[in-house]
Amino acid sequence: MPLLRPPYRLTLSTTLVALACSLVMLAGCSKGGQQQAAPAAPPPAQVGVVTVQVQPLTLRTELAGRTTPYLVAEVRPQVGGLIQKRLFEEGSFVKAGQTLYQIDPATLQANLESARASLAKAQANVATAELRARRYDELVTIDAVSKQARDDAQAQLLQARADVATAAAAVKTAQISVQYAQVSAPISGIAGRSTVTPGALVTASQAAPLVTVQQLDPIYVDIQRASAELLQLQRAFAAGKLQRVDAGRARVRLQLEDGSSYPLEGTLKFAEATVDPGTGNVTLRAVFPNPKGLLLPGMYVRALLEEGSTPSAILAPQRAVTRDPKGQALAMVVGPDNKVQPRPLKVDRAVGDQWLVAEGLQPGDRLIVDGLQKVRPGATVQPVPVTPAASASGAGTGTPAASASASAMAASGATAN
């Protein structure tokens, strides 16, 4: 029995030490749990805001168009014959009245000589008829001839004079035909490709033109626009939301096919009075100066049409506007108590990397542009003002292509660039 006591005592001591350590650990865990149960409240999330302001805005719209010659003349011969010469260079500038082709005038000259001979014969017949009529007037007074013979002589005189007039007209026609043997340019412009060469036989008023001359300075740009957008624009003017620019004549600028800007400004001339039933579009026509011939017929261009202005436009960065599941535009605004308020918006059209807001925002509203992913309606936030330039530099949704597309869709009120 004595041999068993020392291990027993050692086991009891170890047990007491372990129990004491357990009590200490439980006490520490209890204190730690009390500390974790009452954590400090997180600070309000910081968000970048811009203050909404009204500003004057000139409204433009970007539309597709094609260039069209100012004047077009298809040159056709007015007399028949063989082409002797071509007197111009294809693709060169020709002046109105300049001879382009020479048709062999031999036959036409012969016709002219024949007409002149017929005129001389008719004039000789007039002299004979006048003598006869004068003689019969004297003889009828002494009853040497009958009154009927005198009347017949007067009628023959009148007929002879009519024959002279007919022959004179034939001479003039023959002279015109000889002149038409020189085919001239009816307008000044650029001569195109010639469809005939010397030696070709042509006929009067043939279907195929010899050459086409186009006046390219100035030049037209035909623009297609939806009729519904025109109605919207007219309502905006009628309601006073827009004011016309430059006494109602809209100014137009062009963007060329390679993306460069045309340096000269044009003006809108007129709009067609008929809507194309196939497309629902109305054709607008603008005229542009083209002194260097940079614009050629048939070129595809983008027309920036200046239509009106508004003194109180409200713009919102595109990055600040989201869409709800129904597609409604939505923005977050910081209220007076620094709480987030959702605002349904009615946006009109894109203006660069911003939206033109028609309804939903008021001047002085603090619009959240940064940190939207960190907030929810009703949450308290810490607003930090940001400059519009900094806001625009971070925009990810307002790409130029998207803005141009939105501009074209909003053609009636026009987007401003």
C-alpha cells in the first residue's frame, strides 16, 4: 500500500492545476465574448456627389446623309450626225457655253442653204404678187377687170407674204441646227466620263447622254429624319421649351466617312413635304460650300444639325443613372439629412457622356456619381463633392458611339456636342 501513494498524490495535484487553468480560460473567454457583443458602429460610406445646376444648351442632332450635286446636266445631242471632235478632258472643269463635242455640220449646212434659197424664191413671188395686185386695183376702177379678179390678186399677195415668213422660219431653224452641231455645256461644273468617241454616230435627243456635267460648289447634303421626331421638335418649339437658332435657319456641320470634320459650315434649306411610306422618314436638304471639291456626290456623311437652344437644361452624368427592372431611369440623391433618396428620372437624350434630364432632378440636388455600389435607399452617407470633369473622366457608359446612336434616335430635339 505505501508504494501506491506517491502516484496517487501526483495525479490529484495535476487535476487541481488543470481545473484552475480551465477556470482562468473560461473567465478570459467570457470577457472576450462580452467585448465582441458590443462592436463599434461603422462610419457612413463616402460617396462622390455633384450638385445639379441648370445651364444654357444648344441642341444638335446627328443624322445620316449623302451628298448630292447642286446642279446636274446630262448632255445629249439635239441634232444627228457623226462626232468629229471631243473638245474637253474627262474629269475637268468646264464652263457654261463651252463646246464639248463637234458634230459634222455638212448636212446641216446644206439644209441651211436650201432654206435660204426657198426664202429668196418666196420673196421673189411677193414682188410679182404685189405688182399684180396694184395693177388690178387700177383696172377695177375702169371696169377692165372684175372685182373677183382683184380679190384673187390680193389673196395671192397675202399668200406670197406668208410663204416668205415660212421660209424665213425655216432658215432660222436651219441656223439653229448648225449651231447645235457644236454641243455645249449647259452649266459650269465637272465633266464626267464621255460615252462616245470621235466617229460615233449620234441622234437627236437620244436616250444615252454623251457626258454628265455636275456643279459641286456649292453641294447639297440630303438627310433622312423620322417624321415622329419632327413632330416632337415642333411641339417643343410650340411649348417654349426650345428657341430657334439664327432666325429659324438651322446651321449644319459635317463629319466625313473617315471621322474627320468638314471645315466649312452649311445651312438647312428645306424639308420635304412628303413622308416616305416605306421608311417613315422625311428628307431634309442642307447646302454646303465646296470650293476645294472635297465633297463628292454620293459620299456618306454624318450631319450635325443645330436646331434650337434652351436656357435651363439639366444634365446628369451617365454613370450616375441606372435602370430598374422595368427599364425606368433611376438616380440616387443625397437628401438634407445625408440619407440616400432614389429618384425616378425621365431622360430625353444623350449629350456627350451625360443625359439631358427632362424630369426628376431639381437645381441644387446632390447627385451621387461615385460609390453607388456601396449605398442603398435610406442609408446615411458622407457626401464628398467632385468636379464635373472628374465625374466625366470616370464615366463608363457614355461612349462616343453610344452618344451618337442616342443622338440619332433623338433627332427631333437634338443633342448637344
